Amino acid sequence: RVTGLTSKRATHRAVLGSRPELTHIRKLFDEATDKLFELELSTELSHWVGLSREEQGQSQEIWKRVGPWVNNEAASLRTKLCDLLGVETPAVDGCDMQVGLLRAMLLATQDCDQEEDVALLDEILQHGGVNIGIESPVHESGWWPTTSESHEPENNEGLSHFASDSWRNYSSAELLEYVWESLMEYYDSEVAKGFMEDLPSLPPRGIVSRIAAIEKKNGGVRVIDDLRRSGVNARVGTEETIQLPGASTTALILQRIRDVMTTGSEHIGLLLLDAVLGIQDSYEKIRVSEFPVILGFQWDLRDNTVGIAKGKAEAIVSDIERILAAASEQSKVPVPLLKTVTGRLSWACHVAKLLKPRLRSLYACKAVAERLDCRTIALSEEAKSDLDFFRAVLREELSDTEATDLYPKGSSLARIPASFLLGWGSKLGRVPHESDVSVIVSDASTSGLGGLVIGEGKAYWYRLDLGTPSSSAVSQFVEPSNWDSWESSDICSLELFAVLCGCTVASADRPVVILCDNVSAVAAVNKLSAKSPKMNRLLRNLAKAWGYSRGLRAYHLPTQDNWLADSLSRESLRQVKEYLNGACMSQIDMQTSRRYGEEDAILLLAHSRAASTNASYDSVRRGYDQFVANEQDRYSECDPFPLDMLMLARYAAYLVDVRCERPEKPYKTSTILQYIRVLLTLNKMHPRARPFTVQEAEILRMVRAATVRARGKTPVKRACTMTAAQLRRISYTVPPSGRRPSTVALLLGVSALLRIREIAELRRDDVRFAPNGMSLRIRIKWSKTDPGRAGSLLHVGCACSPATTLRRRSDPWCPIHRLKQLLDDADDSAPYAPLFKATYDQLCDDIKALVSLATGLQEGCTTHSMRRTGVVLLHDAGFDDVQIAEYGRWVDTRMVREIYRRSRTGLEEEQGTYAERMMRAMH
């Protein structure tokens, strides 16, 4: 089946397994084909298969003997299959196809497309045919892409420009008597075969369609019925459109045939199956070859390659020479010729995908000509250069061709691995013994570029120091914005160049998956074009280096996950070697290593979030599942995931509870929005998840907006902050629990911007005083943002005033001296003892009490006040956001700027002076 390979892939769910009926069906067909191989006829058929394509066309007598045998054997086999499958009505009146038998065989063989096909066959059995959209529209089935809106001009204006050429071609056929005679012979033969019918008059609502006749090399004619321009297609009403099989579909079909059938004689089973099901085959058109020409491309089943056939390449070169000659002699070229050349080169790019960047200039000229309604147009210099490039490439292919070759040997455009068209699905149905793809992870900075290449069970790394543009060889490929130094404006091109460096290392016999943290580079690789001329030049170099045929796919990798490639691009070569040598794993004996299954994968994925986050997500999922289950009783059956946007809107309405009908406590706005975010995240994990449509995205936006309007915004509650004076006063205070070390913990937390959990996890051996006793080094072994427990080091200095230091005394608010005194007075000197002799809960209670005593507030006094107070005091002391973010171990300054510095305690009093200060500034 071709349709199952081109319709919506998400709608198919293949069912694997074996049923008794399938075994019997195979046995019946094997017995029938074995009978043929026992006859002398099989020897003649094998001889015919060994002939060339032209010789097979001239030796059609074989089918006069094979055809009747196939039909007789099919009649007997059809009866046996009907008895086996219990088919009482194998066919319907007026239809040669055995619809009932085909339906039963689909169900027996568990075909992956049986749902779609069985529905169509049921319609034939009930109504004698299927609706094709003439009398009533064909409604959406979900199996095919939806039909886009028609872009045909009103009043058939678009037809007038086409008529001058196309209708002239049609009328020219009427002047050629020998073509007319061949056409009538073709027509009579089609009527005799039953493929056409001579009607006495035009049927009701019929349309007269003009037919083009093209003379073939063998003297016959090829008939082309222009259904679109004659208006037939406009009569068909359908909400969906089919997707015709393309080069990728052909590659998959030929690969399966190549895997299953080793000789041409085995194809007799396909003819037998068609005859059993009443499908008429044109035996005179059958050709068997290891080098079929399909969709215009030359395929080689021996080594599973595809390329541009010699005849096609010669035709394209001839067209290019015509258009370049016209451009040089007349300065302008005919637009129809430009469209022809562009179309043929676009066709070639279906297999030579890396040639696509060269089409950009041709499409630009074509678009200008169509917009201005030109008959001739002057080509841009870039378009001329690209056409000359195409001509040179194709000439090089043709120059390597030997007289006995079916297509150019050893040429990249003629021997492209079909696996490049299939991507990593190239080994469908087989167990791969090696990686199907290579993976490149790359990064670039203004100082260097680097990356990793993983494939064939091996991993390689590469690095290049950029130096200055004036002395760097990279400048030959990436033109710098400033010849003195690389700047941020060059990053996109450098990122793409880093990708291309990895591509030169990757193996040439498999597609490549690229992971990069630069969005522009990822888009350029996937589109094989970019707005930047510098990036376009790089893409062209890639196409040339790879023979125009590599399968590429790029994905965006978040910057924080691209840490290894980032290190390769920034650190020196010596540091990289030391780092990677220390990080290399020893060889693993895969023969003795245990197999890892689904449970291991689930266990790994569970570590992607904190345990509390997983528990929260599970709670939200259970609540939504329960809501959907309750709604199914009232409406229709619906799975919770993938998300149905209308069901999500119902769930939001339940949570918002505008009518106040639910007895439970109402949900806050922030809680409802959080639930929606969690459900959207969980939806991404579903195997059938898809991007939301424009309508669904708008519904989601309106649900969020309605939630805020109906419930109001949840007030933002932030932890209160202390002033420097309040912090000094609290340093003399002991919490109500009487635990004096908790006061020291508060002072240290403010000074070092520590979280409460980090303070609770500190042990005596985690702190180290400087020899002069004026600073302290703290080792943080656990942090909220460090789940891998890599650890970090902090340095805290003395906070005593200069006058106190001169007197060799210490201030009570200095965390260094207070902690040193605490350790000196401690009875327990064990290195692994808790630093502040309190549990996490005890420290939380004590610090909350101390903050409340210092500020005189009851609300907002939390352990988070330590970290917020430290940020506010550092900012007031003149430190910028970058310094604060580095000290507090934030990834960037956004958290400092947008969260920690906003809504600090005492802001009301400060804002009360704004007006007076504004007026003072005006004088």
C-alpha cells in the first residue's frame, strides 16, 4: 500500500503478531506460485526477467501465456480464500474488484491501514461505490491533510497568461495527422480493454475537457487530461487532500522489495494477488529491473542508491545552456524558460537536497516576474552564478559516464544512498548492528569553536582557536564584522561554521543529526538557506563538500545543556585535553552488560525533576484524569492526553467556579494557571502530541485571560527584607528557642546569600578560615540548583568596621568572628557534626523568629528573607547586578533584577520622597 506511507503517520498504529488465517493465506499463495515454477513457463519467465528494459518491451508474447495461467489460478485461489475467511459476498454488481474478499483479507492480515480501507470498502458494499465529492462533499476523515484554501484568481484571470502557450500546444496536435491517427488507435484500444467507454451523449452536469497528446519515442502517444484547467477538479468538494507518493516513499517501497524478493520471478505473487482481488493489470507495461526509473530518478537495487539519470541530466544541462545563452545575448530571458529550468532543478533537489540553497536566487527572479507579469526578465548576477554552478556540477557527472553504464558511476549526484531520503528509518523492519545516524554537538564563541561527533559506536571531539580575524584561516569562510577581533555579530556564522566542521568529521554513509544552541544556525541547516549572505555562503560550501546528497536535521539544544561543547569552544587546547582525558570512560564489555529496558528508562526520567515536583505533577494529572472520567459520562469518550483544548477549557471552568457551585475551597488564580502549565508540560510527553493549531492556541490564551479576569490576580507575596541597622540590632538577639548558633546562621546566610537548606547541610569540615582569620571559605555540597551535588566554593570576608579592626576587636554582626567564636566554644569538634547544632526545621523556626523581631512584622518573615536581605544590602552598597548574580550563584541577572530587588521592605517610605526629589531636580 502506498497510502499508508504518505497519509498522517500519527493516525496509524501497526498491530504486530500472527493469526491462523494469515498462516493459511500465505500457504495458499505459496502453493499457487510453486505450481508455476514446476512448469516450463517459469523458464521462459526467468529468461524474460533477465532481458533489458527495451528487450522486455519488445517481448510481450510471454504474457499471452502467463496471463491466462494467472487468471485460472486466481479463480481457484479466490474460492479457497472465500471459504477460509467466510466471505459470502466477495464482490458487488458493477464492480470487478472483489471488495468483500479484500475487506476480509485486510482484517485477517492486520494491515496497519485497515481502519481507513475497511471504511471505504464498507461504503462500496453498501452503495456500490464511494463518494468522490461531485454530488456531495467528502467530509474530513482524519487520515489525510486538510485542503488549503484555493488561491485561484477570480474570473479565471490566471488562465489568460497560461493560454498563450498551453492552448497553442493543444491545438498544434490537431495539425499533425499521424498524431491524430495514433491517438484514435490508442482510444480504440482503451475502449476494447474496458478502460474507456464510448458515450452516446454528454452525461448530466458533464464537463468537456481538452486532452493533450504527446508523441512517445516508440511512435505511440501519451494522453494528458488537464483536469485542473478544464474545471473538473473544481467540481470536487472535499475537506482533505491526498499526498502523492514521493521519493522517500519510493525509497522505502524499493527497500522492502529488495529485502523480501531476491529474484524477479518472485513478483508473480503480486500479479496473482491482483488477479484474485479482481484488479486489472496491464501486462504489456510490466518491466522488471534492478535499475528502475521511478519518478524520473534512476534507482539501483543492488546497493540501494538513487540518482539523476543520464538523460535527465543532459536535458537539464541543455535548458541551462539555453537560458544562459539568452541572458548573454539578449540580456533578458523568457519567463517560461526560467520557470522550466527552476522546476527541473527543484525536481533534482528531491534527492540532492543540499543543492537547495542554490535555488534561492532563481525563485527570487521567478517571483519578481510573476509579480510584475513579465514575459522576459533580466537575471541577477547571483542567479547567473547559480545556474553556471548547476551546469558545472551536472557536466562533471556526465563526464564520468562510460558508454556501458546505465547512469554515471562514482558520481555523487548519481549514486546517492537511498537511506539519506529515509533518514534514520532506513533500517525499518531490521535489527541494526550499528548506529543509523551520526550526531554532532557543536558550539562557538568569539575565542574558539568546538564540538563532538558521535557515530558508529565512537565519539570524536574537535576544537579550533580563532585568534584574530586578520590572522585566522576561518576568515576565508566567515567574513568578520571587525578585522581586529571577532564580535558578537559574527556568532551566528561562527556557530554554523562549527556545525560544518563537525560535518566534515562525520561518516559519509549515514544521515546526520545536529544539536546546536544557536537558533539561527539550526534554522539555516534545516532550511538550507538563511537571510544572512555570510551564512548562505557557508551552506553552499557544505553542499559542495558533501556531494549535495547528505541527509541533515538540526535541533535546538538549550545553552545550559550544551555545556561540554561550550567548554570546548572557550577553554584552551591544553585544558580541553586534560579535561577530556580525565573524563573518558573505560571500555565497557557490551556482551556481558545487562539489557536495559523500559523500567530503567522510567527510572532515569524520574530524576529529571525533583521528587516534590514529580509528586505535584502526579497530583495534577490524577485530578485531571478524574475530571475527564466524570465528563465522559455526560458527553462522549475522550482520553485525557493528548490534550483536547475544549476539555481543558471545561477543566479550567471547573477550577474557576464562576457560579460558586463547588463546595470545596476555591482555587487561587496562580494555582489554576500552574495546573494548566503542568498539563501542557505533561502533554509534551505523550507519543501523539502535536503542536496546537491557531484556533487551539487562541482558546488557550483566552482560558488564561478569563481565569485572571474571573478570579483576579493572586497578590505576589515576597519575603520581607531587613535594613543594615536592623541586622546589626538582631545580632545581639537570641531566638525564643534559646539556640544562640541560629543567630550566627542568620548573619552568615545574609552575608553569603545562602539558602536555608544550604545552611542546614553545612558541617564543620565544610568551613575553612584563612591564616589571618579575616576571611572564610565555605564548601557548599548541596544546593537547590545543583541536583548532581557537584558542589561550589564561597568566600566570605570580615564585616568589622576599620576602627574595630584597629583595636583588634570584633563587631557582633561580623559572621567570620561570630562563627570562629562559636566553633572555639563548641564541645563537639567532630568534623562531620552539624555546624549550627540544629535541624532544618529548628533553623527555619529560629530564623523566622529573628526576622520578625528585627522588622517588627508578622507577615513575610520567612527563611528567604536572608537571601533577599543580602541582595538588597549589596545593591545599596553599590554592587551591580552581575556581581550580585555571580556571588549568589544565579545563572543570569534576571532573578536579581526582577524578583529579589523588587518590593523590598521600607519601599513605601522611600517612594514618599520621590515627588520632593523630582521637584528638587527641576530647579
